[in-house]
Amino acid sequence: MSLPKRVVLVGPMGAGKSTIGRLLAKELGYQFMDSDRIIEERCGANIPWIFDVEGEDGFRQRETAMLRELAEQDQAVLATGGGAIMRPENREVLKQDAVVIYLRTSIEQQVERTRKDRNRPLLQNEDPEAVLRKLFSIRDPLYTGLADIVMQTDRKSPRLVVRQLVNRL
Ligand code: S3P
């Protein structure tokens, strides 16, 4: 099997990018990188704080810079934030030398997996489901357009998803 230099996971909040990414990296013997977590470490603050103080624009600037840096790493699995595909320059960077995997997930599963989550500023309002629905309608075509592999994750354990992904790489 000839493995890609880098595997990039894209998809909405609650798709399982971090859980699946960590397991997939272990399976491939690759390092695992989670863009949001590294932004938080570097900044010394969590994402809600960054959104509060710098606004979503400030966060997006940090995200673009981080993706550019992480997309230099080889033998790596990179989990991106749900909105990373919104900027055309990010999409360019993410697909370079990488296999991009879209973890496609129903709205019901996204709602279930993000319930009571305090670390996602975009969902801290009265109707998180409506937000997820709206984001999905805008972003699903972008995720699909960028992806080399589209993997449905509904009602599958992370281990099963990883097994199916390894077979398709
Ligand atoms: C966002 C998704 C989050 C994080 C930020 C914005 C989005 O990442 O980057 O809260 O725009 O969908 P996850 O997809 O890992 O939750």
C-alpha cells in the first residue's frame, strides 16, 4: 500500500474528526495534528475566548496561518475545524500533497454529538440545530468538492470508520 504524505479530515462540528483522526493516525503510524487544539495551545486560550476577544475574523486568521504551517508536515493526519474550508486559500493549502477525507454526518448526529458543548461558540444560542442546518447547506458542497473520499459516519463506531478508511486509502 502506498500511503499519502498527509491525510486531511474535513467535516462539520460533531463529525468525529478528532476521534477518528487520532485512531487513523495510530493505524497508519502517522502523527496526529488537531488544528483547533494547536491554535488553543499556541494562544494559551480556548476557542470561545478567541471568538470573544478577537471575533470570528480573528479566529479565522489564526486558523489560516495554522493550516498553512501544518500542511507542511509529512506522515501526518490533520483534523481541521468545521469552517476551515470556507476560505479558498485554505482549500488550496489543504489539498496540496494530501488525501482529503470528508466525514459526512447527518444533522441529527451533529446535534447529538455537540449537545451541551461549551467549546463551540457558533452553537451557543437558542437553536443550535438551525445553525448546524444552515452551515451544512452552505458547507456540504465545499466539503464534497474538496474531498477525495467521502465517508458517511452515521451509526458507525469510530473504529469501523477507520477500518473502512484504511481500505480506501
Ligand atoms: C467551527 C468549528 C470548530 C471550531 C470553531 C468554528 C466552525 O471546530 O473550529 O468553533 O466554523 O464550524 P470543530 O469542527 O472541530 O468543532
